[in-house]
Amino acid sequence: MKGTLPGQGASRRPGNSRGPGTSRRPGNSRRPGAPRKAAPSRTPDTSRRPSRRAVLLVTGVCLTLAALLVTGVTMLRDHRADQVASLDGHPVTRDELLFHMRRLAPTVQNELRNKYRLRGAVDWNAKAGDRTALQRLESRALDEIWRDKTTLVLAKEQGLVDSVDHKDFLADLDKENQSRADAVAEGRTVYGVAHFSPEEYYTHRLTELTTSLKERLGAHADGPLRVTDAEVRHAFDADRDAWSANATTYTYTRLVVPVPAHAPADYAAGLRRRVTAAGRLASVAAGEPGARLTTGTYDGGGSTGPNAHDQDLMAVLGTLAPGRISAPVTGTGQITYYELDSRSVDEDKAFADYRRRIRESLVEEKFDQLVQRRVGDSDIDVDTTAMDAITAEDVQP
């Protein structure tokens, strides 16, 4: 317990009283002849007021801190006001969402017209199923943002980009267009367009980054996009018909029947019944006036690629099993039937021709799965109030 000093008027304890007849020398008296004691010095007063300079310095620091705090709060408030969503802490701004909504608007309009049989211009405020067309456009844009921003995050992790923010994308667009303008002015070669629109540059940039990501993430044995030779062969064996067109040889019979000048309206139907009943084109040819029966061989692996005639021929023969007859192919003044006699596949040639494309398709499949997993594992936040504030007028270009 802390001691307290007696207050004014407080009595002393009895033990401290003087006995009767005793004298007490005043505290400031001295014996005669004794040297005078020096008066005790006053304890220096340490509670000095701060100097004016110190006051001004402290005041200045406080004002600076207050200004910084206000600025920080203002910036944070403005940042949050502009943010409509986020993916793993990466903001999605209102401008970014509107950019994607405007870019996707024509596609969504066509989809809504086909699905709900809409006519004319799409009313974004009207219901399309259980939601308005504008809500469907917002949802579609967000889905694309999740995938694209996840791709950009992967690119940043691989050192391919410095930022995944929309404002930095726009800054990069300005730099690219300025660089191309300078090259044109100096007479240097510019590949592609001389000036990118935001939509063009977005597609261009995302395509380049995706290609680079596929190469990097599949380059090492433990890479998530690594495709082994065994995987390529397995994919080929699982669907040989799809990968064998260039190494398939077809032998076929063709029947061309001229339509008589005054043929009845049901002539084509009658011919079809006769072909079906005969089961073989050779059996029909003799009974059809002017009919021409020929045989041919088609090798799907032409070095120059299929021309229009070859494409039409493949469209017919590729759907037939040996011994089967095609549906009639109607031309000017004639009707043609094809019968597939045999089909053979050079599997070694087919695998050699398609192995690279199979590998690319498997890498694409693994990349899609990787992005989908990353999106599924992401922390996604959507500000529904900010989303509801977007109107149909905002989507207009």
C-alpha cells in the first residue's frame, strides 16, 4: 500500500509528542559559533514547456498522418466502389465486366434467339426463361472472366505477365498500338493489324499466353500438361476411324441416272425404290435408260489436300459400310448413287499422319481440365448489389 502524507490539520501520532519540560530548538537555529550551513538548493524544475519548434514538428507529423489516412480510406472506398467481384483476391472491376458483356452481347443474343425463338432485337430487360436477358449476359461474362483470369494467374505464376488486372491490360494495349504506329511511321514491317481494338488485342494476347502456357506446363516430365507417347497411341486406338481419314483407301461404284425430260413427279422416289430393292447398283444400271455405271478408288491422303469434289465424295463414302448404298445425290438433270465396295486403312501411316494432332488435342484437353480445377478451387466473391446496378444502357457500345 502506498504511503500518504498527512494533510493540513492532521495530528501527529502520540509517540511523536514532546514530553513536558523538554525544549526543542527551532529547526533553523544554530549553536553559537557553529558555521552557518548553506541553504539547501531548490530542486531544478524539470517540467519545462515544449518549445514552439517541437510543437510545430509534432503538429506537422500528425497532419501528414491524417492526410495519408484520409487518402488511403478514400482510395480504398473508390476501389471497392469500382469492384464488382474477385477471384482469389484479384479484383474484377465494373469496367472489366462491361468490357466482357459488350464483347459477348452478340453471341448471347444469337443464343437467346435460337433457344427461345425470339424475333428482332433482344430486350435485355425482358425475361428469357427464369432470368432476364441481361442477367444471362452477366452470368455468361462472369463465367468467361473466371476462366480467363485463371489463365492469366497461371501465366503470372510462370512469369509470362506482370499483372492480371484489366487496367494494366488497357495500358499494354496502348503501348502495343503506339509501338505499331511507330513502326509504320518508320517504314518497318508490322505483322498483323496496324492498330488493335480492345477486343482484338484481348483475343490476341490470351491466345499467345495460352500457347506459351501449354508449352511450359508440358515441357517437363512432371508437368501438368505432359502427354506421353503411350497416351497418344491409346487415344489413336480408341477412335481409329476419326484419325484415319488421310490413310484410308475407298473403292466404290457410282451409278449416274439421267432424269428423262418429261419424267413424272415421283420419278426420283420410284428410282430409289428400285435401287433399294436391287441391293446392288450393278443390278439397277441395265434397267435404267442412259444410266452410267463406273468404279473408282479414292485415297484420302492426297498430298495437296482434298478439293471440293473430294470433300463431297468423302462426305458420302465416309458414312458407308462396305456393301452399303448411299442416299441419292441430286444434280442438274441427273441422280447419282454410290456403293462402297471396300475400305482399307494403313494404320502406320494414319498414326504417323495424326500423331501430332492427337498430342495437341490431349494437351488442349488437359489444359481445359487444369483451368476448370483452378476455377473450382478458387475463392470467388460477387457483389450482387454492384451487379444489380448494371443496366441495359451500360451494355450499349
